[in-house]
Amino acid sequence: MTVVCARCQGEVPDEDVYYYQDQQVCEDCYMEVLQRPKTCDVAATQMAKKHRRAAGQTGTEGLLDIQKKIYNYIKENEKVTRQQVMEALDLSELELDKQIAVLRHCELIKGRKEGNQVYLVPFDY
Ligand SMILES: [Zn+2]
């Protein structure tokens, strides 16, 4: 199953769809819309990747505290909705999505679609 990205019109596999406002977009467009106003997030992502590479692709070194919190929450609960994470960690949707994008890029978590619901699960789930 694929959906069409609302921004670039490219086809996106179901499990790689991101939600930006009310639109379904691909990962590239998603990173683009989120990062455009804040270039420091790009640096944060690259930093996280670099740290992880140095650490042999394990651990959460290089992540921001909030990213670690989200990651740990998902790890402990194994399968959560974005809503659950927002409520548990008191985050806005925009803030959560921004951090999730980083965690997905670092291959710490991934999206998993079951029925109509998209869950966040550990990457090796
Ligand atoms: Zn796109």
C-alpha cells in the first residue's frame, strides 16, 4: 500500500508516511517543512548520527534529553500512539513530530501501521 505525498506527489509506502498538519507527506518533505525555520535541528540530527556511528550504532549518545525521554518511553511501552507520547511527556504535536523525525533518522524508532492506527515502536521491534 502506498499513499501520495501531499507536497511532492511522490508515492510513499504506508509505513513511511508522516503527518504534517492534516497532510500525509513523505519523509524528505517532512524533514524539509520541519527544518526550514530552525536550521539548528539539522545540526542536531547530524550530530546524533555522528555520535551514533562512533558508538557503533547503539545507545542514545548525542540525543537531546527530550529525544531520550521519547525513545525510552517507546522502548518501555513497545507500541504507543503519538497521542500517548504527547500526553505522557507533555509535548505539543509539533515538538513531538520534530523529535520523532530525528529518532527515526537515527533508526531508533519507526512507525508501524495497524488498521487505521499508526504506532511508534522501537526500531528493532
Ligand atoms: Zn514528498
